Amino acid sequence: MKTPVGIIGFRGYSGAELIHILDRHPHLEPVLLEHREGEGAGPQVGKTPRKLAYSPEVVRENGLAAVLLATPPEVSMDLTGPILAAGAKVVDLSGAFRLGTVDRYKRWYKENHTQPELLAEAVYSVPEFHRNLVPGARLISNPGCYPTAANLALRPLLAAGAIDRRHGIVCDAKSGVSGAGRKPSLKTSFCEVTENFSVYSVLDHRHVPEVLETSGIDESEFSFTAQLLPVHRGILETIYFKASSDISTAQDLHQIYLRAYGEEPFLRIYPLGALPDLRAVSGKNYCDIGIKFDPGTKRTVVLSVIDNLVKGAAGQAIQNLNLALGLPETAGLL
């Protein structure tokens, strides 16, 4: 018997990806929880998941071990408390519980946080960095897609003192349109996106504080710009910085990554001279990292590439769910 877990927000792109992953999961069964009326029943999968009208009583009566929330932040805030009270864990894919304090949430999301006690309880988890915090947690906050790629690239280098922080760090980030969600808008309509390339949320993107907190850098050191690619899915971040005096060769940087991620199942460090692209990670839960380094000037370029719907959302959420339920972290993902 597989353990049932609920999905709220299953009609969105991240929710649909959750169904695809859980459909092949060896230990978990997806249960679609209808929170709001809408057309369609999500993606076509190998078998039709159960679909129930959501209520806390339904969560309890059906023995759901956890509920995955692929919902906007304000909806996640409203739903999380009753789900926890019904005895299920919550993995939230929104930004509702990522920033730790109501003041930080107010600054970056421009809204008041309605559940400060849950915000204080939530465990933010990039599994490669925080997996030991997850098993005892009731509420796991899944990271944003942009900071996932940025932190996986930056944190090992910063911890090793490989970046000359006096010169700052520039992160030039490009995402497919699915990162904006499924809700129709003029900005993400076909005629606006096709044959176009645009920038958004310059200097105030709400994902920036996740990078600052997780990698331990100051806002004054980090310049981040998000851009919209005319493609469905994928994130490619080109990260620029000057290496510290301790770094003499590209091999020095490569070894830092290999020491940090040599045993990680979802990190692929490219051989020197090779660089990743979007196609390499499409539909997969990998983060691919490549390096270019100029020893004369210490200029360094790191490419970090993920699928925004998988490693940047649903795949990472399943990693966290596996950890929360005591299952193999890679279950359903390899």
C-alpha cells in the first residue's frame, strides 16, 4: 500500500509536475484536493488519481500523511494551519513561509503576513544544505526557483572563500514563461513573449532575500536581474564575480564543487571547458553547473541551470517530502 499525500493547486504548472512525479513514485500515492472550482483535472498521467473536495476533515479521514501546496502565498497561509491541525505535514511551494520574519515578508512581498507563528515554525529547505532539519518538521518551505540555482552555485564557493567579495556578485538569470504560473496575463501571452526578451522586477525581485540568507551575503554585494525567455521551461543563471587570491586555476574552483557535491544525486558538475544548457535539465531534477575562469584577471563565470518546474519547484518539493516522511530522498526522481 502506498502512502496517500494530497496536492492542492494541481491544475497549475508546478502542481501538474507534482502529479507526474508522484504517479511514478514507489511509495506515495497522489490525491488531488479540489480547493477551488476550475476546468479540467490536471495532466494526463498513467492512472487517474483520486480527487476529493478539500477540507481538513477530508485530510484527516483519508489519512493523508502530507499535503503539497502549489498555491499562491495568501492561499498557503490560509490553508496551512488547518492542514497541520488535521495531522498532516505541509510542503509549501509558494513564498508564504520562506523569509522567516513578518518584516522581511512585508518588504519583499509588499503584503502583511497573516500567520506569523507558522512563519516562525517553518523550515526552509534546499535539501543539499538543510536536509537534517526536515525530518522533524511539520511545515517545510520549498525554495524559489531562481534562488535554488543561485544558492547551489554560490554557497560552496563563498564557504570556501573563493570569491573576492569586494567586487560584488552579479547574477544574470533567465527563465522560461512557466515560471510566471498558469493564470493568464497580458505579459505572458503568446504575442507578448514570442520573438521577445524582457526583464522584470529589477532590483526588487522577491527571490533575492533567499539568496542573501542561504549563502550569507549582504544585499549590497549581490546584483540580481530576472529575464523572461520565450521558452516554456528552464532557468539559466550566468553568475559573474572575481575569484579570491586563493584561487589560481579553474581546477581550484572545480575541486570546491566536487568536494561539496561529489555525493549529491542531483548536482552535476561539468568537466572543465564544458557548459550546461536548458535542454540538459528539461524535465529532470538536476542542477547542472559549469565554470569558466581567467587566471590573469581572476574573472569567473559560473553557469547554473535547472528546470524551474522540477528542481526549481515540484522535484525539490518531492525531495523535501521524501525527507519529511523518512523515505529515500531520490524516490520518484531518478
